[in-house]
Amino acid sequence: MDIKQKIKMQGFTISEVASKMPNGNGGLGISQPSLSAIINGNPTVNKLKDIADIIGLTLSELVSEDDGMNMIAACPHCGKPITIKTTIE
């Protein structure tokens, strides 16, 4: 699961997502290094859900791995992910 790549594919930067993350004071905004530490560490389901909501994915889309049967690309116009499903006949 490459969360940073999925954030980028959705057209966001780590800093933009960090600015929209809930903080401990009941407001919004954490530092970019804090978000990177969350992503690179052992994020909780709640933190993953927050990230997914911010970038417009479901939690399962955020944490899913490419199974080798799907290729994921980014739209050159909007940056949103494009999934191309293939089948073997």
C-alpha cells in the first residue's frame, strides 16, 4: 500500500492533506512531518479513514494493493486514478 502515491494520484500533496487532517485540539491541521510519520509508521484505521476522506477515496481503495491484474494510472488532465482491468482468456 503506497499511501503517498495514492495521495499524489488524487491530485493532493502531503502538505495539503496535513492541513485538512483533524488535530488533537478539535480543529484541522497537523504538520507535514507529523502526517509523514503517521503514513510511514503504523497508522490507525481512524487516521487512514481521515486521509481517505480528504482525498476522495474509500478506506478500502486507499489500502488496496494492485493484484497484478489491474494497472493503475493517473488521468493526465485531472490526476485522478484510472484503473484498467485485464482478463486472461
